[in-house]
Amino acid sequence: MTATKRAKPALTLSTLGIALDLEPMEAKLVPTLPAEAGWQFEPKWDGFRCLAFRAGDNVEIKAKSGKSLSRFFPEVLDNLQSLKSKTFALDGELVIPVDEELSFNALQARLHPAESRIKRLARETPAIFVAFDCLLHKAQHPILKRPFLDRRAALEELFASADGFSLTPFTRDPSVARTWLSDRHASIDGVVAKKLDLDYRAGDRAMLKVKTHRTADCVVGGFRYESGSRLVGSLLLGLHDAEGRLHHVGFTSALSQSEKPALTKRLEKLIAAPGFTGDAPGGPSRWSNERSAEWQPLKPKLVVEVRYDHVTGNRFRHGTGLVRWRPDKAAAQCTFEQLPPPTKFSL
């Protein structure tokens, strides 16, 4: 008679002494990095924030929301199981390097119901767990209450020799950290500052972060009306490629209510197809789920300077901030060359 294979016991609070629904420590957005001593600065990576747990043969990856990411990243589970330490809890980020740069689109492609697709992508574009904090290491009590300096030492011991992982780099020199915010470091979202004597405060904004903000001059290639209104709700932004085609790259909705009536009239006088001659705006998406899917194409006459934080696949990841109108700028001058070139993935 064939023995029935026993299911692995689930990870529990009693197994690790840490709740699997623990909320990661957060960072408060500030305009500048602290200049005094006693801080460690780390890149803010462009990935999925998560906590990784192991108790014996059982491993789990939890998103910041508390949902499990394990089935979507089987290669990361295998890497976690390959570590010599059998008991740990880690804070980190899942990233996927593609062509030597980080791809947020590749991460999003993993959140798919088909197991066959997930396994194929895991082989073609394997994810890496970038570790930046240790909450439990070895057969000992959780170390959340210990200073970050001690937790970093535990992290370095754990990752002394490990494949499929990266230990996030750091500096304690604020002048070096400020260089990470420059345009040539396009793979990161900003810089996180952590006090060396800080304990791990789950769910609290106990760290500091400075976001990377850049500006670009963009053509207004179209606009959308507000939902249920005939006033402009957002401007659709475009940049020219080397062949002169105008591609939709994002939007800005940073428009004051008082200026909308006059701006709407100005835009309506310029309505003319096609608006964009390359990639055009699509239907409802995470960018336009509160607006009509319909958009109005414009003659390429208007240019605006916008502030953005990150570019993914030649598009602004989030909505941009309107800095100013640029009547002095020709639409043809608004090209992709303004955006920082992709930087090689390096950890």
C-alpha cells in the first residue's frame, strides 16, 4: 500500500514567533535627506515590496497587502529553500532585471491565473529577492526590537553566500546618497534613510524617503473630459521618437478648477485627428479608471513641462505634475531623448 504523502504544516505564528500578516515598516516622504550622522541610505528599488518567511521546509512570500505572492514566483521560493538557514523572516523587494534594467511590467505579468504561464516566465525572466532587513535569523527569537545596525549584520551573515538574491547596497554618506537621486540612476525610485539605532516598527512610517523627481517637456496630444462634465479632466502627453512619431506617454490631471473653463475652450479649438501618430491612449486602465475611455485628439500645438517620478516601458508610471506651460518650446523638440537612458541593473 502506497503511503499517503503528508502535507507540509503551514507556517504559523507559533512556528516563527512572527505573524505572517505582519505589516512592513513604511517610510515617510520628505523633501531632503538627513545630513547628520547615524543614518544609513539605501536605494528605493522599483519592484514588489514583500516579506519572506521560512520555517524548515515551509516558505512563504507575502505582499505588503498581506496577500501571498508565492504561487507567482516559484523560482524565488526555490531560492529561499536553498539557503542554509532553515528559519528566517526577511523584508525586501522582488525585482526582475530584463536586458540589464529593471522591468516593472515583467513583475505585473506574473500576476496571472495560468500556472503554465507563470512557470514559463519564471524560467525566461527570473525574479530576484533584494533583501534589506532581517526580522528573524537562525533558531532564535525575533529581532525586531534590536537596532537596525544589528539586523543589517544578521542579514549579511545570512546572505554570505546565496544565489538568486541580492543584498541591497548602502551608504552612510549623504553626499553619495544624493548622487543616487540624479538622472543617471534611472533604475531606482528614490532613496530610503534608516536610523542605525531604529527598531523594526511594523506598519509605522518610521523611515524616511526622498523620491526621484524629474521633469520633461511634452506635447499635449489630446485630452479627456471629466466624468459627467464638459470640462477638461486630464491632458494626454506625448513624446516624439527618432522617426518623428508622437507616442502617448502618460497624463496630467493637475489642473485647477478655476482654469478649466478657459482651458477647455482653448483645447476644443485644437481638436483634430490623429493626435498621436505612434502609440495612442487606450481604453480604461489604471491611469483612467475614473475618466471616460474616450479622448479628444489635438493638433500638436501645445507643450507643457511636467514632473514625473518613474518611467516604465517608455511611459510615465504614475500621473505627472504640471510644472508650467511652455509656449517657447516647439512640439518637435519634445523627444524621448529627455528621459534618462536605461541604467544597467547593478546590485
